[in-house]
Amino acid sequence: MLMTEVTRNGTAIQEFILEGFPAAEHLGILLFLVHLLAYLASLVGNMLIITMTCEDRHLHTPMYFFLSTFSLVECCFITTVIPQLLAIFLLGRQKISFGACFTQAFVSLFLGATVFFLLAVLSLDRYLAICKPLHYHTIMNPRMCVFLVTVCLVLGFLLMAIPVVMLSRSFYCGPNVIPHFFCDFGPLANLSCSETRSIKMLFFNFALIVLFTSLLIAVFAYSNIVVTIVRLPSARERQRAFSTCSSHLIVLSLMFGSCIFIYIKPKQSSRLDTNREAALVNTVVTPLLNPVIYTLRNKQVHQALKDALPRVNFHRYHRKNMLCF
């Protein structure tokens, strides 16, 4: 259970202050508008994927089931962090209560870990579809798809809940200024007055499991996919497949690179400014790129959009006629 700690003089740390980006305060309005547009574009892109997957029966496949789940988790993740960032750009430093801060830390880490596990599942799905096409539908049946998504959620929850709850029970006696734009594990651990070395090490090990397990699965999947693509007889097919794989790998490298930079290093306090910049990559840049790279470049999605437009026009025309009567 999350709780506040009482200091020696009888007072309590009731709230934290999120510092944000003090060096960029003079650009607050501009940064607010840029990140607001990026946030809205990410939400619209991901919600479009979810809606099309639900509405179009041609997209009722394992890949689009995983993609729509990925998009839903991504929407929840950025909504946990970005509104706070927008408030900081617009109004300056933001106060956040002790309980709300640790709740935000847990939810963002849980959803972030789930996103990485889902990336691994997506990579595995593409590996089976391209390298094992005859066994694909037998392996990736509806029950297996639901099971894999459940495992991703449960693992993300358990691996992040334990260290965050342990840290929330540590002793906080001040200062209470978090040099970040949201409540992340590293800055919170650095503010604790208790000995948190064992908690940091536990979190480090769990982060290592999340990142390197999903990374190894992705590397295994895409290396086998590349080998299969190289053997394709048509140069045009090879070029198209490599184009798709390269764009996927760009997103993977951005996400894994930024998270490894933030969480997998010995001293969390040594690079706080660059941590904030790296966190922006994961919370703003990749959520914006993911809908474009994973689906909007896909021919099946283009066809689904083309099929959806006549239906929208029909309903609009039908409603107009009804109003006339």
C-alpha cells in the first residue's frame, strides 16, 4: 500500500514538485503547442487502428489483434505522462501529491513494460507469419493470442509493482523537487532518505529482464525474417519486405535505445538532463511514429480506410435525407 513517511521533526512529505525543463521555460508556449499536436496525433492514429481493427473483418487477424492491443496500451501510457508535461510547459513547475506521484510512476512503468513485451509478441508473430506460414494459424489461434496478451499484462504488472511499492515505503525527508517532467523511478529513488540500494538493484534486474528479454526475441525474430527475405526470388518483393522491416527496426531501436539509456546504467543521478530528453523520445516521438510505421503504411489498412470512407459518406447522406423529411 502506498503511504507517506513522517520526518524527524513531525512534518510529512505530502507532495512533490515536478521541475520539468527549467532551461526551456522561455519556450513554454511553443513547446506546449508542439507536444499537444504530437499527443493528439498519437491518440488519433492509435484510436484509428483500434477502430479499424474492430470494424473491418479483414483485419480480424492475430497481427491486428496484437496491434490494436499495443495501440490501446500506448494510448493509456502517453495519457499517464503527457498531460502533466503539457501543464509544465504552460504553467511551469507542477505539484503532485505523494500518492499520485507513486501511482503515476507505477502506471507508467507497468504500461511501458507491457509495451515492450507486446513488441516482442509482434516480432514473434511476424516471424511465424513469414518464416513458418504453414504452422502460423495453428499456433496463433484466438486462445493463444489472448494468452500472450494476458502474459504481457501480468508480467508488466508484477515486475513493476514490487519495486515501486517497496520504494513508496521508504523514508522521505526532503528535498521534494523531482528533476523530471513525470514521476519516474530513478528520480524518486534519488530523493529517498532511506538506503535504497537494494530496491534500485531489484528494479535494475527487473528492467533488465523486460528490456533484454523483449530485445532478444525481437532480434531472433527479425534476423530470421531477414534470412527468409534474402531468399525471396523477386527483387521487388525483397525491396518491399526490407522497407517494412527497416521501418519497424527504427522504432525498436528508438524505444530500446532510449530505455536502456535511462534505466540500464549504474548511476541514475549522473545524467538527469539527458534522461529527460531520452524520456521524451519514448513518451512523445515513438508513440507518434508507431501508428504510421506499423499500420498506416500497410496495404490492408489502406484498403480498410477506402472501404470505410464510402460507409461514412452513405451514413452522412442517409442522415441528411432523414433530416429533409
